[in-house]
Amino acid sequence: MSWEFSSSMSYNKREFPVDIDDLLNLLSNYQPENEYQALMEARPFEEPEPHKNIFNEAQDIVLDCLDILLDQDKYIIQAINYEQVSYEVLGQRLGVSATHAWRLKQIAYRHLEEVLTIDGRISKIMRYD
């Protein structure tokens, strides 16, 4: 594994664009990843830096984007993820076959991905830009 710094980075023979200013901003806006890391990096007799919790932030963004989806897409995603229903049960609820329920799930996830891409906030916190 080798990293090369330039206008792009190479990792496992794949090129990723890199903006040096973004890397410097990451260093200047550093926050510990979790509470344990914050405690370990704190200086003696000083309060630890507040840690960031990207998962809560990402979860909030996904929930916001779920609200934008059509009711059927929202229902399918919530049934699959929160209720953990099978495709057979989902198909019965929707009045379709299990195979068609699987197709509808794929379409719902594609719609969610499109909304997340348009929203843009998730790519910023996950550093995909």
C-alpha cells in the first residue's frame, strides 16, 4: 500500500482526486472520532475536545432524505430496515410477489441514493467530494 500526494492519490492502483486545501482544512478542524480518543488526547487538567459523531449526523441526513421520498418507497425502506420483514411478507403487504417486492426495494433504494446525492450533505461528512 503506497500513497502518493499530488492532485490525486493512488491506492490499490485506483486514482482518487485530492484537494490539498481540503486536507489542510481537515487538519485545522480536527475533532476526535470518539469519546475515548478525546480523553486520550486531552492535556492534563484540561477538558477534552468534543468528539464528532458522524453516524448520528449521517443518520439525521438519511432520515431527512427519507421524508422526501414517495410514501411507497419510504414504507418499503422502513419495513426492510426497521421491521426486518422478508420479501415474502413485504410482497403480501403490498399485494405483489416476493420477486416484485425485491425489485420495488431496489427501486426505493435507488431513489434514496438519488435524493442523497442531490442533497449533498452526506458526501461532505463522508469525505467523498
